[in-house]
Amino acid sequence: MNISSSNNTLTISGNIKSVSHFQILANELNKMTKDFDHISIHLLDSISITSSVIGYLCKLRDMGHNIELHVTDKELHDLLDDLNLLQILQVQHITAASK
């Protein structure tokens, strides 16, 4: 997993699959939420997302932060749809060209 941030946008390439990945992501989001209420997260090439990350994103939303999740993988988008998270996390399927 590679992660980069700029202002209120977090870009993640690769799969989020370990506890250490979650900790890195949570630390970065904590920094961002100090300055921004609206956070845009781009998951590039990720085919999965851990339940701890989903839970953390929902927690941030419940704390009043506006979370937007952009995913390139159609199956991940469908999974988030099955979990009824499209509206909650403002999930959008983006193509590789719109990265």
C-alpha cells in the first residue's frame, strides 16, 4: 500500500489489508480532520478494504466529517453497495483515466 495526501485528498494505491495499513491510514486521516471537514479518499487499484477502515470512515462521518470515497475497482464498489455504504460514504466508481 502506498499513500499520499494533499490538502483534503488522500490517495491510496495498492490493497489495504493489514493492521499496519489501517494504522497508517488512520494517522493520516487524523491529521487531515484537524484542518478539513470534507475528506476525499481515492482508492486506486485496491480490490479490498478492511472492516476496521470501513468502521473508522463511518466513525469520522458520525463525528461530522464529510467523507467521499472514490474507487477504481468495480467489485469493491459493488461490495460497498452490498454493505449499503454508497450513500453513507459517498462512494463513486471512477475509471483509471480519472485518477
